[in-house]
Amino acid sequence: MLACPSIYSSCFIRTLFVSLVILITTSCSIFHAPEKKPTQQPAQFLLHKMHEQQVSSSQALLTLFKTKAVQSHLPKQTKKAVNKYPKIAADILLTLDKNAESKSSIIELIEQKKKKQNTYIYVVLTMYPVDGYRLAEKLAASDKIDNETITTASLRAGFDPAIISPPTAANNDSYRIVPLMESASITLYNQTENASADIQFKAQNDTQWQQGLALQWEPIQGALSGSIVYLKPNTQYQVKVSLSENGVLLSEEQYSFTTRAESPPIDPDKIYYLSEIYQGGQLDIEALGIEGNANGWAKIIGDGVTIQAEEGDNSAVYIGRQNYIMLENITTKGGFRYGIHGYKAHHIWIKGANISEFGRVATEYREGKGYETVNKTGLINYDSGIYLERSGVVVIENSEIHSPNGKANSWEYGHPNGPNAFQIWGYHDTEAYRGQYIVRNNRFYGTPEKRFNDVIEGRSNFKRSGAFVRDSAIYNNYLAYANDDLIEMDGGQANVLFYNNELTQGYCGISTAPNMIGPSYIFHNYIHDLGDERGKEWAAIKMGGIMSRPAGITNVLENLIITNRNGIAAARVDNDSTFWVNAQNNIFINREYNSTTGYGIYDKQLYGASKFENNVIYNTDTGSPIVRANIGDNFYHPLSESPSGIGDVLNEGNAYQLAIESGFIIPNFSQRNDTTNKQTADISVNNDATLSPINLSHLAVTSYDNQDRTKAYEISEDGLQITLSGNTWKSVPYIETVNPSTIVELDLSHNGIGEIIGIAFETDNKLTNSRLFKFFGSQDWQSNGPETTLINETETLTLNLGQYITGPINRLVFAMDYDDAHGATVPNVTFSNIKIYEPSAEPDTSLGDNTDAQQSVITIGKQQ
């Protein structure tokens, strides 16, 4: 048992231990394990059904297509294609089945179908919605298929032909970095799914590099993409990107960027006080001709005057197409549709606004939904406190939007219609100005009697050009009182960050259905006490539509979610409730339970690419975790079976200090609050052997990457050595900051067989070529460490680790790599007496075996 930080009582430590044992050894809890094969793409689902039903002929496939089990499962586009062209769909599936789902076999098939190429391409693209763009790209490389045919077929399948050619950044470079104030996104174009990119970053004047979260595969653009967070405004940063493919280092590049300042440059000749320019009614900034430029923005300062829209004014403030405009401390009341409205503008900054009494009031209700008058045929909908229509590069901060004139209906009368606080459509005509919204430190709220439809509502939700589009950050906000979602991130979510927010009183908390291009990040939020005007709710985080509206991954990290019904759950998007999520270190507590509610995670489709790790899941009604998901290794945090621990969480408010094994630290995202000693500070000693070697018996040993085939290892009784046999790679958690002078010392013995025998000093569960040090083996590898010359004898090796890598690490990886590990003689290696130290430091043996150092405390929920 790992020693816990002092925030736990001894009683609670024992409870955690007992709970972990229960999780491993009993089945008394309601886990709702998967009942079917994990969902992949429609082609893979249909192939699975073929094998399940032992179907091997075209005619039998035509019958299978008509079954309810197939029809009810297929996304809308795929079902339409299969039903209209069943013989072509059968031909494609039989070809895939015969050739082990080889994409090249499909290309050859299409090349042969001279007169039906368009239809074959259309059908196969609907069968591979996630991989479709890359498949279409391969089709375009064929000299036997006309590009116009591919374009026509792609449009039929709902694809964007502009993305089929290998995409690049707007400036034709191979990468794009977009900095905001406290974050920056990085996208590497023209990559493959087998590639990986390790990230390190630091402020220009810092000496130590920090580890970033590795970039993620983005299948629509064929890119690796991700974000760096918790940066300082107006600061120059350097970032190192190590690109590998299939474990082989391809390149190491270094870039620089500067985060945005917390205020724009203002032209002193374009500062306007509201009392001097406002004459009553609508403030029409476009008509006044007020506009700045990149070097000097125009600024309008509210100085005690309230902008009061008159009857017939569509908005209280109209920005129009004016750019580089800052509104500071503006108070508005009224506006037939909007408080503040802009159209195709860019570089807009709204600070300290107070917006209320906007929008229409229903005088006629039909089936529970509001209309302006008895003669109007259009529902009241999309009235907004702020609507910057098709505008980008925007800051909205320190503002309040509240008290609309109208209110939304509930789901009792169908999908809610009514006002919102902020309506987002960040798709500017110019690509450079798309997205890039910073929405921070605001309070957007309705009342129990007068609720918004969505508090933050997206437009064009089913398009990649919808909602925030890309590269945006929404943080430190309070969102409350909606009859639908508290925020819609639906549509384009390429590096859209939602963090440090408090959400309450909505039918759903966050909607990501669909995520059409990712990755997006939802982290460190506090979502609690949901419910619409009827007290009904669905999920804290709503997802779906990965197959029907492909395809972006959503990262859900370290949120505190306390609701009656579901934590993460699906919504159907064009008959598709599949979602793609990476959820780690969250706390999901639910209070009710029935067949479809009360789940920490409710994943009906069980999409195989989703990942769930180290989440606290608990239902207070059943007294146990309730989930429907693919339950893999490290699925539950031990607190999931500790009622007393759950009680502590419920009493803590908007954040909770959670003890986790250090191997679950998320680089750059996890906010550590360790109150006990850390290895990074306390393990440094000199080289006089007074420091006890690392005691492995106290550490969690897990398989590393996808390398661990044999899985054969043994740790000695004293914990000072680990022996690997066959083809075995094992990882243990170990927190350290590697400095230029850091030394590694160990004893090694082996029987002379192997391709790579060595140790890696890693930051995640993905092998980085430059972090693996080979001591023995037949495989060519970089010369980056000492090589052993002895066989079946113990040899002491010393590695000057700091000469090769610096910065934080969080795990040690022991590698015994040998693909042909089933011969007469099994390869084996023993690593023992491992020490990591600074030779110039004084010895410190106070930690003994350092058992306390293997756990960390992180903040779950809203960061202070």
C-alpha cells in the first residue's frame, strides 16, 4: 500500500486499502460491464455482424442489411447508402473481409469499377466516417480515379472536399501555433496515425523545461494537435517538439511564441467616453465610423451612462463590421433581439459589461412555445445578450449578462427555444480571424422562473465551422439557469478549452455533441446540482455523433461533477450516439439510479478508441460505482468504493484534494498540492552510496505502451531488483526533475539475448525514442549510454542522464525487448540497486525507501 499524504486520516487510509481490495477481488458492486463488442466504424460493425451471423455471400448480406440489429445501429448517412446501394455495400464488405480490412484492396476495387466509381466511393466513405478523409486522400493519389469523381462522391457522403488534399496551415507551413493569453495550441500537419509528438516548453527566461501533454491524432486534417495550458500572459515561450513514428524518432524541432497581453494597444486619439458620443437609443458604432487597427485599437469607455435601446432597435449596441474595438464598462438595457451585436467583425474586446432586458417577449403560445404575436409564424429563439455573428479574435471578460425579457420553454414541449446570454459563431470569412475567443471571469445567469435556452449557445452545431470553431478558451465563468445546455461547444472544437468554470441548474452542463474536429479539453470545472425548470436533467457532459458527424476527441480531465443523473452520457446526432473521449482523474458522483440514469459514465456504443483512467465514480443511491463503458486497466480510482471518502468530497465545495499515484499525473494539466515530501526535491544525494536504492516493492508496476507482450517479471523480496523475461516492458511511477548533472547508477545482469535491454525515463505511456537508453542488445540504437560487456555477471553502470534529457519525468520503464522471445533459451535481465542523484548534493537518507514520494495530491474541480 502506498503511503498517503497527511490529509488522510489513518482510518481513511485503511478504508482506501480495503476499497482497492474490494475492487479487485469482488463483484458485489454494480459495474454494468460491456455486453457487446466495442463499437468501431460502420464498416467494422458490419464485418463483425457478418462473422457473428456467419454470412459469407452477397445475397446473405442483403438479408442481413435489412435486420433491425443493423438498421438501428447504422448512422444516418451509412444507413442511407447501404439501403440505396446494398449490392455495392456487399461487394465492399466482402472485399474487406477477404483482405483483412485492407484499405488498398478497396482502392483496387474502386479502380476496377470504371462506371460506378462515384457510387463505390460514396458508399465506402460513409462506412469509414472517421478515416474517410485520409482514405479519400489515398484515392486521390490514384491515377485511375478522377479527382472530380472523388469530389462529387465526397459531397454526397457529407464530406468537405477541401480537406481531402493534405491540409496545411494558412501560411503553407507544416505547423501552426496559436497563442491565447494563458494557453497555446500546436498543430502539426501531414502526419499519420502512427506518429506521436512529445512536447516540452518553458518561458524564454526559465532554465527548466516543463513537460506538456503529448499531441493527439486528429483524423480529419491528418494532423497531430494539442494545447499547452496555464501559461502567463504577454510572455515569450519556447516549445520543443519531438516527432516519432512507430517508436522511431523522426525529428526534434524548437519553436517560439508569445502569449497575448491582458489588454490591447489603444490609440490615444481614439478613446471615446460614452457620455460624449451617445445621444440615446442604439449606439451604432458602425455608423459613427469608430474603428482601430492592429497597432492602436479604438476604445469606448462607459462613464455612468446607460445605453437604453428604443423600440425598433435590433440591439442596444451595434458594432457591425468594425474591427479593433474595445468596449469597457458598458451598461446596456433593451434591444429587440440583442444587447450587443456584431457581424463579420474581428478583434473585439468587451470588458466589464452589464447587459440585461434584451430580446422579445412572447404574447402567443402554441404547444408550449412562444411567439411574438398571434400572426407570427417564427418561434422566439436566438435572442442574445451578446452575438458577434461570424466574428473572430474576441475577448469577453469580467461581464454580467442576466435578466432577459423572454424565457425558454422546457423539454416538456420539445427542444427548448428562447434567449441565450451569449451566442457564439466564430466562423469569420477570413481564416486567420476564425475562432480565437477568450471568454473569462464572467457571470451569465438566468433565474429559476426565467431561464435561458442555452446560457452559451452555438450556431451551426452540425458543422466544423460552427460554435467556437477553433483555438478558444472559456474559463473562470459562472453559468447558471438553462432549460437546455449551460454551454454548447458543438461543431468545431479544434483546441477549444473549457476550464475552471462553475455550472449549475441546466438540463445538461456541457454539450459536445458533435465534436467534429478536435481535440477539445474540458478540465478543472465544478458541475453540480443540474436541473431545468421541472427539475429534470440528463448529463453533466453530453457527447455523441462521432460516426455521423466525424470526428474529434474530447479530453475530460480532473473535473468535479456532482449531479442526480449522469456524468458523461450520449445524445443522438443523426441516429448516432457514439462518442470519443479521454477521461482521467475526474470525480463523478450521482444521487439517483434507474436503467438509464445514475451513471458516472454512460457509453451505450462502447467506442473502442475511448479511454477511461483513474476516475472516482460513485452513486449514493446504490452505494457503489455505476458505469457502462469499456472497463480497462486502472479504470477506477480506489475512492470509488469508499463511502466515507465520498462523504468528504460532498462536504468540500467546488474542489477536492485527491491523492493519486504519481503515474496518473497529467503533464501540464494536473495542479499538484502535495503537502508531504516530493522525490523531485528530496532524493538528491551524492555518490557515496549512502542513499538507499529505489524500493520497487512499493510501486505500481504496469505494462508499458504496446510493447509488453510476455508480461513476465518478478520483484525481489527486498524490492531492490526487478527481473524481466521474454519480451517484457514494465513501468513504475517515479517523480523526478532531471537536471544537467543528474546521474543514474544501477547494477545489471543478463543472459546475453535481446534486441534492446535498457531503461526509459518517460513522461507518459508512449515510447519516446530519445528517452530510452540501451545497455545491451542487437538492435541498432543511438549511442546514449553505457554498454555492458559482461554476460551472466553483474556489472555496475553509470549513466550521465542530464547530458541527454532534462526536465520532469514521472515514470521509469524497464525494457527487455526481443520479438522472438519463445525460443529454446528465454532472454532475461535483472536491474537492481537503482539510484538517481545529483553528485554535488549532500546525502539525505531521511526518506528511507521513499514510500511517501510515490503519491501526489492534485486539485479536482475548480482551481482557485
